[in-house]
Amino acid sequence: MTTAPAALIRTSGELHALARPAGAQRAVVMTMGALHQGHATLIRAARAAAGPDGQVVVTVFVNPLQFGEAADLERYPRTLDADLAVAEEAGADAVFAPSAEEVYPGGEPQVRITAGPMGERLEGSSRPGHFDGMLTVVAKLLHLTRPDAAFFGQKDAQQLALIRRMVRDLDFGIGIVAVPTVRDPDGLALSSRNRFLSAGERTTALALSKALFAARDRLAAQQALHARARTAPQPDGRAAALTRLGEARAAADSQAVALARPAVGPAAVRAAARAVLDEAAAQEDVPLVLDYLALVDPADFTEVPDDRDGGEAVLAVAARVGATRLIDNIPLNLGALT
């Protein structure tokens, strides 16, 4: 980890003049500031990948193209001095914190990256144009920072999927590295928005992670039961022996365990998560207002059908608690349930 102060860079010219060690890797971590330990984890991952001779650049830019309402843009926390300290401690060599005029010198850009159909689902449906603005600024920052690899958190799973798709479809030639979601000890995913939650609202907000964990545990229980059923001995001989002993019920139970097929995975996953969210929504003091709960294919964020048997999936949730909108997700391997 570097111990030297991180250089604060304000312009693209200063960024281009930043010396890059010969033959070394440059890694970038893009943020909108208000850095917390989730961001620090990204920076540490970038530092480890770049190595002691490499270079880690953190960008801090509150992108106006990602905000639907001016009030939301103004409300977003700006804590550059604290951000610089977090970045330094985590191992950044430089922090690029440009103004909006530096990034968009002619005002809002006329030409933008379009997220396509995947950008219209889930978060895109709730926040029209958000992903177009996100991809546009990510593309610009990738060109400006010229990294070998960029690091993003899995908490923003749809954003991560779209960035990967953009980089692949448009041949950026840059590695996109996913870093697992960082959570507080109570399970709440770290987010700059958490600072807006009151104590009561935070208690309600825990329903998001609890719902995801309940779904994960339900799936694991299903898979364990089915694995047990697949490895159980054929029941015919034991069932017949038990029946001769007058234990017909035991014989029936033995056969049921051996032949049992759990409820289809996707439906059970959704049901387990929704039960937790419904309970939080029914609270009188600080109810949770659900935006969406979706079990999706990570490749394109389309809904996983109930008859899907196996494969990777992402269980994603978004909800409002008070005036704060929160998102969370968890990756799942549906496994083979046949």
C-alpha cells in the first residue's frame, strides 16, 4: 500500500501529465464521492491488482447526467477532503476530481452512450435515462484515465453488467473487475445514501438484506434436500421391510424423502424474499415501500422464468424507506434441481 499523499488532480491536462510507471498497470476506481468503506475496499482491490509498482487512480465526480431531478443532484453529499483521506489510506496514488465544466465543456453532451433494452429494466424503469448518463460518463472517464482495469462494486449489479456489455460491445480493451458488496455488521449494504436514514428508518431498511439472505437460505435448503434425495438408496427394499413390520407411515416417509423434488427454485426464492419485504411494508411506524423485487439473468437482466433449472442469477431489490431510495442484490447459483 502506498504511503505517499494522493495527488489531487482537477483537469484532464493534469491527468494526462500524470506520470505512469513504465511497464506497470494502471487501475481506476470510479466514484461520485462521499467515500465509505465500500469504496475503500474497491481501492484496496485495485491497489492489490496494480501491485506496488502500479498506479491507482480514483475519480470523484457527481455526474449530473445520472440525476433525474435537480433537487436530487443538489442533495447528493460532496465531501472531497474526507474522500481524499479515504483514498490515500486505501492506497490511491491520485484522485481525479474534475468540475462538471471540465467533463462537459460544452454543456450537456449531444452525443451519448445508449444503454439499450437492458438499461430500461429495473433501475432503468424507475430512473429513465439514468444508465445512458452513467455509461456516457464512464466511457469518458475510461478514455481520460486510460486504465488497464477498472473496478466496480457488485452492489450496483445492473450498472456493472451494462459497463461490461459496453466495454465488450464497443471494444474498449479494458478489464472490468467486480468486487463483492461490502456490508455493515447488521447486513445493510454500504451506501452513501445510508447517512440519510434515521435510526428507525435504518431498522426498516434492514429488510432488504434480510429478504435477500432469506431467499439465499431457502435456495440452499432446497438444494441440500434434493442432494439428499438424489443420494438416498432406492426405497423399495426398505419400504417393503418397514411395511412388513407394520411401519407403513415410516415407509411412506422414507420413499417421500428419496423421491422428493423441492418446489421449483426461482418461485421459492422470490417467495422467501417477498415474505420478508411484505412484513416490512406492513409496519405502521416506518413502512418499507417496495419498488421492485426481481430474480434476473445477469447477462441481460431479464426475469428468470419459474421453470429455470440451474444457472446463475441475481436477486435484486429496490425500495424507499422514508425519503431514501435503497438498492441491494445478491448473486445466486440456482443449481440443478432436477
